[in-house]
Amino acid sequence: MPDTIKLADYLFTRLKQLGVGAIHGVPGDYNLTLLDYVEPAGLDWVGNANELNAGYAADGYARIKGIGAIITTFGVGELSAINAIAGAYAERAAVVHIVGTPARTCQDSRLSLHHTFNDGDYRRFAHMHAHVTVAQASLKDPRSSPDQIDNVLQQCLLHSRPVYIEVPVDLVAAPVSAERLRSEIRIPPTEPTEHQDAVISKVMDRIYAAKQPIIFIDGESRALGIVHDVQSLMKSTGWPTWASPFSKGLLDETAQNFHGIYQGRFDDPRVQSFINESDLVLRFGPHPSSTNTYNYSSITKAHSTILFTDTEVRIGDQLFKDIPATYAVSQVAQRLELPRLTSYPSYPNLPRDHLNYFSDVPREDRITQDKFWRIVAVIIQQGDIVLGETGTAGYGCRGMPLPPHTRLFTPVTWLSIGYMLGAAQGAALAQRELIASSNYHGIEDARTILFIGDGSFQMTVQELGTIIRKKLDVVLFLINNDGYTIERCIHGLESGYNDITSWRYLQAPSFFGASEDTYTASVRTWGELQEVLEGDSLKGKGFKMIQVMMDREDVPEGPLQHLLQMQKSQREQT
């Protein structure tokens, strides 16, 4: 390796070392010279329809590969992406947002340039991003730029949240020291202390004393890097285990002691009673937003819960700091003495996710939400990535039984409708890269399956073009229920503002460049759906699209059905 390297080469070499294989984004005049270095660095330039979609895609990519990247241009481009970056921050996706900025001389002299407010202030956009990224770097000096880049990327990995790097056009080709490239960027190891040992001992005492223990995995476990150890604990203890919407798909759901998502007050009464009566809940990676906890009703009692978060362990009402989750959970898994655990005399009678079958429904009847999701789940295979957009799709997917190594994206906290289409592009690309590198659980063939409503589809439909152009293996189920059904459940059941334009949706693939033989279908009855799912058309590579016609006032059981009934009751009273 030479002693010096161009700054752009340094940045892209670092990203490649961290596992990034593709960069999303949109070209703009302040990032064009930077883009010249992407493909020579061995990275794939995706090129998205717009910056918002690019941000969604980089987020989806990061959740599968661990880290993703997006390049935008100063001002107009980065602000188009900031909603996606905020979502990645809220739901902990490690996205590197690189912004091409005007030359340093222009900024220093406060020139009134395009893509600015015409007042000479070049810092406003960076200040905005400081609120939605965990670390920022404004590169100004070639001597310090490598150190700045490395520090920001380390923070991205450490916190699994977005970071922000400004690259002025006149620094792109500046020579910088290559010395640091000889060492990988790593998360600093945990140095054990007596304090940590004492806290882990307290945890073990509670585990051995428990009479009715359970395990609850939440979605931040992915960001914390503790999924493997939680899987080990679920297997070795045999304790009943539940997930949240954010974490479904992280564990092996074929295990007999995995019971799906705990839905709080919307769950089976047997489940509610069992969890409420548990004297120990090991809760990993909690993400206690209202929409991830069924309006807080799935949050377990504090006195019986041990929480494992980024750098803290909470035992009941006692909080212990400076104990990283990776260390704490690995220590619990290593120290566990199985003979000392309480074992259930007979395993409790608790429901598990299950399939429904076409034999359960009349062929000529219209498709309904209550059965659709557990019937369509039959097509999901090991290694597939399933995405359910905010709306009926996001709630319906939660009850699907998933094969091993299947990932599920559901709406969690940010809930920006249209996100899942862009995320599907990024996730599918990451999936293909992992398969190509033989680093996908030994799986050589898998798909990305997207369930999205008609309203959300209209938000980010342009990204179909990227999926088609990149020849990604995506199966898209469009839930056509005539508008914003989730909003109708909340308010305005019959209001015009929840209506949308009725598109000819199955013409979209052709418009966005798909070949004439691309598979599309529209189904309204169970018999039509059966023909699609049991035929050969969904097999094979490439993009496929199925429109599923559903009633505008039909929703999955659970929170949406509860809200819908409230809206209907109000309608009857007026």
C-alpha cells in the first residue's frame, strides 16, 4: 500500500473494509467528482430515483449487512434524504451519509451559491443533521481527515446509528496519509471490572431463583450485536420466548419455545396471564415506543424484569451503568449452569404462530385480512427477507410463522409510509451480495418479499425502476384497499383526505423498464390467490408483482381492528 492516497479513495476503502459493497444516492454537481471514485474502489454505485428513496434503501441495506452508505449533494440533496436518515436514527440503522459540499474557498468567503439560502451561511444543513446522526465530520484539512473519517465510522458501528461526513469538492483528490488503512476500525473491547462482575452475579442469582421465567427479545438486540447470545439462551434454557414487532425474525422461530410477538392487551388471555405472572423477564434490547409495545401494554412489570441496553443493566428498579450489552449478555450465556435452572414440570400451553390453508376458506369468497397473512406465509423460505409496510401489511405480517434465517421488517417507530419499497431495494441488494460471498447461512437462493399498500406504494414507486434495473429478486404484493386504510382506522373513516388516485398498478413494472414477460397478476378471491401461490410463476429470479384486492374497511385483528370498530361506532352514532 502506498504511503499516501487520495481522500476519496481513503473514504471508500474504509467503507469497503467495513463490508459495504454498494453505495446508494443521487448525483449532484457538488458530489460528481466524488462519484468518480466509487466504482474504481470496487463498490457498486446504485443510483436511485431520488434522495429520500436512496436513504430508505441505504437503511434497508444496513439492517441486513450491518452498515450502508448514501451520497447526496449539498443542500437540496441532503435535505431530501434527511427524513430517511432520521428514521435510521430512530430505529438504529448504521447509515453513513456522505455529502458533497462546495469548495472550501467558496464557503470561507461566504459566496452566494446555488443550493444555499443565498446568505453565505453554509452550516445550516450540517446543524440539521447533527440532530439525526450520532457523529459528524466536516473535512477541512487533509492532515486530519483520515482521523476524522475513522472516528465517525467507529461511532457509526458502536451505536448502529447514522453518521454525517461533509466532503468539499476541492478535497476529493487531496493526498492523505494511508497509514491508518493498515489497521481495521473496531469497536473497543470491554475491559472487565469488579463492578461488572458483581452485577452479572446479581443477574445470575435472579435467574437461578426464578420459578416462572421468560425471555423477551426486542429489536435493538440487532444493533447491540447480542442476537447470537440471546438465541443461545433461548435454546439452552427452553424458557418461553417472545419478540416485539421490531425483533420478529431475529431468532429461530421454529423453536418450540418461541411464541411470536407479544401483543400486550391484544394478545391471547393465556399469554397475558402467563407473562404478568412471571417472576423473571430477561428483556434484551428494549425499544419501548408506543407502536412497538401495543401502546405500552406489552411492557413487562419492572420488579420482575431485567433490562439489557447499550451500556446499562437494570434489575428491577436498580440501574447499573458501564456494562455493555455485548459483554453482559455473553457473560450470562457463558456462566449459565443448566442444572441450577428451574424447569417447567410440563411446558405451558401457549399459542405459537401458525399457517392457515386454502382448505380453510371457500375458493369463491373474497380475500380477507383475517386469513390472508397466514395463508400467503406458505411461500416464505429460509433466507427470505419479508417487509410489511406501515398499514395493514405491517400489522398482518406480524403473525406469520417464519423459517430459520428469515428477516422481517415491520413498522416500528418512525413509520414513514413508503419506506419499505426503498428498503426492499437495499435489503435485496444486501441479500444478493451476502449470497454471492457465501456468507448467508449456507443459503444459495432467497428472495425479498414486499407487502405494501396502494397508498404507500404511490409514495416511493420510482424505486421500482432501481429494483428492475439492478435485476433484484423481489416479489411485490400490492394490497389494493382503495386508499389510506390505516388512517381511516385512526380518523376520517369516510373522509376524502384518506382517498387516493386509483392507478393501473400492474402497468407500473412495464413503465419502469421491466421486460414484457415480467410476471404480474391480480387476485380478488381465495381461488385466484391459490392459483398464484401454488403455480410456478413466483419461482425463479427477477421482479414479480401481484395485486391483492381487499375491502377498504378490512384490517387484521389487533390494534387496527380495535381502532376501526371505534370509527364505525362513531359513524353509527352520527
